[in-house]
Amino acid sequence: MDAQLHPDAPIILCSDEQWTAWLHQIQSCAVAYNIWDNINPDHPVPFLEKPKTPDVLTRGCKASEEDRDYRSILHDRFMLEFDEYSIEQENKHHLFDLIVSTVESHLQASYFNPDRSLHEWISALKGALWIDDLSEKERARKRYHEALEPMQNPQHWNAWLAEYNEAASLAKLHGVPEVLQIHALMKDFSSSVANIAPRWAATFLDIGSFEPLMSRKEMVRRFREHMKVQYPLDLGKPRAGASATADDGAATRGNKRNASSAADNAPPVKRNKQRKAPPHSSSQASSKKRQRGREPANSGERCPACGERHGIKGCYYIHQELAPRWWKPKRSTQSLIELRSKNDTAFQALLREEGKSFST
């Protein structure tokens, strides 16, 4: 199972469109916290009960040396059980914060009963959104085949590849046969890129078919390295697929791909000469520098770190030196960023691009 379907931003559950990616996000964090078995909606395992102090430890009477040894053993066992219980409760609270922060308020108000457990919350959401495993599998298969459509403009290969990788990850999660069979996967991918990289596609099929350790990850890596040489990325532009929200449907994804081609074919637009701005004081310049990164992201996109509507260069969680005194981080968002900085390679690469090495 891939680490994440969409590594750029926390996934907000608004409707059945985000269910699979949202549940995978919750599952990934729960596995890291070692409590997924306890909240699995299909067959949950009860959480640990708070250990009770043995009666022997509460007695103040004198005891023999043998009794003292026995009490010492009971005390050590009690402390060990209590430590396990405390750690599990702390992880449970972290996951509680994550679930609450990634579910829309109208769903919380309707299905988050305070007297119910976390796995009952997830089951209630699944029933309310009419989630059907077969329909989800068919939807994942449809998106995968749509992602295999040849790209119209090779200059935007990175956006095409990002959508393919995400669609293939979703299809793998649902057990779509075309993705589980590596040779069928390689053939489909090579056919999709043959129009822009015919030599690479033919060579890859000839050589890769005989490599026993070939995987989709390795196939995508080789294609990316090839395209970086043939069509270098413009580092001045945002990364392809970065900060894209999870609630975009198939139509939005198609618009993203086609918009790039339309922009290249559009006639040039005359730009008016910009007037020189009057000089500002040093305090105004400092204020502008602080707020520059907090401008809203283009086209409603979210910050790939915290999920808010601003650019990552102004994210206070990543660039804490920009944060004003009144700002306080959310514990759930902070915990999620810490978890992703340890386990998510794509997010780690994003931090390196920002010149940050996140530490807890």
C-alpha cells in the first residue's frame, strides 16, 4: 500500500468523493500510532483498560522480605501496564484531533456523538455517505483509465504524471486488477507515453519486462528522469500537482490538464507598463516582507503543509520565523506535520526545497 494518496495537504472529508483518500489518511496515521486495529470500523479491537492498583500496594502494614519482593514485582508490572495505557491514550487523543480537524462541521454535528467511540464515528460517516466498496472500486478503475489518456502537451508532463501516480495509487488501494499486475501496468503506461517518448517506451518494455524487481514506483522514476532531460521543469513555477485539494473531482482534474495546453496556445496579451512605486519606510518594507508569503494560493489551492489557503512560503508551521506573536499552532495540525516529516518522502522533499529540516 502506498504511503499516501495525496501527500501535499491534509484531506478534508466533505462528501463521498474524498472518502477513500480521507480514510487512507486516517489509517496511515493510526498505523503509525499503533491503534488502527482499535478504530478499524470493520472489526475493531477494544482499547486497553486503565490498570487498577493492586490491593497489596495500598496496604501500609509491615511485611517480610519475601512479601516486599512480591510487592516490588506487582509494582513494576503495574507501572508497565500503566505506561502502555498512557501512551495508547495519548495516541488516541492525537488521532481524535486529526479526525475532528479533517471532517466538515456539518458531518461532525450530525454523526459525531460524544458518547460513541472513534470506530463508531467512522462507521457512522461511512453509512451516512453511502459508501459502497464495489462502486468505490469501479470509480477508482474509471479514474485510472482516464489518467492513462495521452497528454496533449509534453511541456506539462509533470502534472500528467502526478495525476497518473495518484490514480494508480487509488486503484491499487481498491484492488483494481489492472494495477496489481505489473506487466499489464507497464504495458498501459508505455502505450500512454509512446506518443511523446516513443524510444523510451519501446526500450522500457524490452528491458523492464525481464526485471523481476520492477515496480510502478521504479517505472515512474525512470520516466521522470527521462522527461527531466527532454523537457526540463521550470523551477520558477509551482510544482505540478502541489497543493491540489482532495475534493477536486474528475472534471477538475481534467480541467487542470487541459488548462496548461490552452494557456500555451492562447495569443499573447499586452501588459501595461507598471508604474514605479513610491519609496516606503523600512517598517512598511518589513511588514510587506512578513505578509508576502501569506497571500492566498492561486485558484483556491491550499498550503501543502497545513491545508490553509496560503502559499507554503508563508506557512507559519514551516517558517516559524514569520509567525506573529498572537499566532498559536493547532496541536492536530502540528502532530500531522511532524508525522509526515518522518514518514512521507514527498513531504520531506518539499521541506528540503524550503530549506527546512523539520524537527519535533
